[in-house]
Amino acid sequence: MIFDSDLVIAVVILTIGMAFFTTSLVEHTGGYQDVVKSNILHGKASHDLKTIISDGTVETAILLMNNNENQLANSLLSNRISVKNYEFIIGDEVVLSKGNNQNQNIVIASSVVIMNRTEGWYGVAWNTNGAITVKGPYFSELNAYNSVSGEYKKSIYYFNNSEPVKVFLKVYGS
């Protein structure tokens, strides 16, 4: 025979059990949510880094930085990286930093770049819109300079170096 007190005890036990279950479910869901966000952020960082390495943007930026055109290299890189908060690191130096990188999750995508450029003179042209053109190699500085047209242009000599360069894209997200 079931008494009213037995029903009260059963309801209390079920209520306490449901409270523990709900708390556990909320804690686990929060953990999974952070993992999913981190995976999405890592996917974006990896895609951006792969894209700017495979299309030669990083090589061009390194070439420009080695010839004291840091501002132009930064402009080139910032136009190609789609995430909001990041640091772009070449070797041990932070080359470009954008957005808020305080108290947030950090995802790092890294790669090693070996410059595939042939030694010689390269013509570099750019304008205020951020469009950059690099042509070469040429045997003479004058030919490299005359090969490009734009608001600003310069000829740059590249010495072939087969040492790998470590490149990191550190992305910050909430």
C-alpha cells in the first residue's frame, strides 16, 4: 500500500535527482561549447595561414620586410587575414597585431615557410588602395623598376636563402 508520505519522499528524491542531472548537463554543455568555439577558431586561423602561404603573400611580406618596407608588408598581410583579433609572428618577432588580445581563448596556427623565389631584382609597385604588385626576377635593377607601374614603385634585390622561416598566426577569440 502506498501512503502519502511515500509519494512525498519519491517526489523529493526525483526533484533532487533532476537538479543534479540538470547541473551536470549544464556543466558538460558549457565545456563542449568552449571546445566547439576553439575548433571553429582554429579552423579559421589555419585556413587564413594556409591561404596566405600558398598564394605567396607571406613570401612577398618577408621580401618587403627584409628591404625596410615594413609598413607596406603589414598592409599586405592585414588585408589578407580575415579574423578580428590576432598576432602575426615571423620567427620570434610580432610583425602585425590587431584587435583585442586580452583575457580570451588563444588558438595558434603555425607553419614553416621556405622561400621559393629566385635570386635577382624584383619590381614592387603599390598604391594607396593597398594593391601590391611584385614582378621578377630580373637581371638588372632598371628592368625590375620599369616592369611595374603604380603610384609608388621600387626595385628590390632578393638574395636566395634556403633556411626555413617559422610563421605563426595567433588568434584570440571569446
